[in-house]
Amino acid sequence: MSSICDITPFTLQDFEGLPACIVWFSGCNMRCAYCYNLSIVLDDHTHIEEQAVLDFLDSRRGLLEGVVLCGGEPTRYARLYELCRAIKSKGFAIKLDTNGSNPKMLQRLAPLLDCVALDFKAPGSTFYSITHSHLFKSFEESFCFLLRRKIAFEVRTTYHSKLLSYDDLSQMCRFLAHHGYKAPFYIQNYRPQEFTLRDIGNSEPFDIRAPLKTLRAILEGAIFTLFIGGARTS
């Protein structure tokens, strides 16, 4: 069972345009090879009561404007809707970082969310090999729901050259274009970590100098903006 496990008291990087804090949730229903948040994903972490989060927010009125919900996978937390209602009642904006595996919870949360960061782990053909889960259809349902509801959201992918090929990226871009996605698509280069869920070695970064033919194949039909850079590998 997921629980609140930590609070990052201040960030200017995780909620665009807003000073925010991060509330971390333990446990995850995926086992991505490159994940480095081992204690959070495996739920080996101190637990924090909801009231402690709300008390913290009260102490930061006038200093913070947003709350980022991160993990792990926050939508596994049984009382997430109630917590979000309490956060909104205090006047804070909410951003949800999610792998899209819980579309029912996402649909319930939608009226309370200001924006969403959706992790696109891999195309359906290689989704299991990276996440060790059969949750691509759930991800797709969440993605399509966000498009229909016109909720502000961005799609991001962590790129490791031993896990994703340029052909995989091309499939992912075609998936986004097929569904009419028009917001940014962030390809985040994996950064080496001391410990990860699986020993995957170093990655060759996505090469923006790749042959033009390769880039054209990846972006064929794209109507969104592609960003390539360093990664937070959560």
C-alpha cells in the first residue's frame, strides 16, 4: 500500500513558473530498469501522516504556490483525492507526476489538477521489457483522457540507449502524432546513478547530430515540440 514518505520543502524546477514543494509517495507498480529511487519504489521508507503535510503547507503560506505529487506512483495512494481536496482548499496549485497506470484515479482527480507530467516509458512493443508491467493499455487510457479533458500536461521519456532504440522513439512519436498531441515531448537522457533497480550500464545519449534521415523518421507526422536534454530518472 502506498504512503506519503517525504517532503522536499522547496523547488523552482518541478512546477513551471511556481515556487513549490514536492510530496513524495512510496511504492510503484512498475519496475523500470533505470529507476534510482529504490527506497521509495520498494516502499522502504519512513511514512508521514497527511496532517503533517497539511501543517507544513500552512507554515508555507505566502512562500509556496504549488505542490508537486511525485513518487513512486502517487495515484496508488488510496486517499489521494481527499488529500488533493485539502491542498486545493488551502489555495495551492497541484501538479501530478504519474506513469499513467491508474486512469480511474486520474479521472477522479482531474478537477483538482492544474497540470500533469506523464511518463511515456516505451511503446507498447517494448513496454514490458522496460517496466516489467503489463500496463501500457492503462497508460494509453490515461493519455487519451488527458487529451479529451484538455488538461495541461506534458509527456516525457527517459532515454537509455540499451533500453530504447531510435525505432522505439519513432513509434512513440507516431503514437503521439496519431492521437493529436500538440504539447512538448521531452526526451530526457539517462544520467548514470550509483544504484538502479537493474544493472544496465552506461547509456549513449540521444545524439541531436544524428543523420537527418534518422531524425525525420523519428519525427514523421509530428505536430508537437521535441525537447532533448538531461534527465531526472524518477
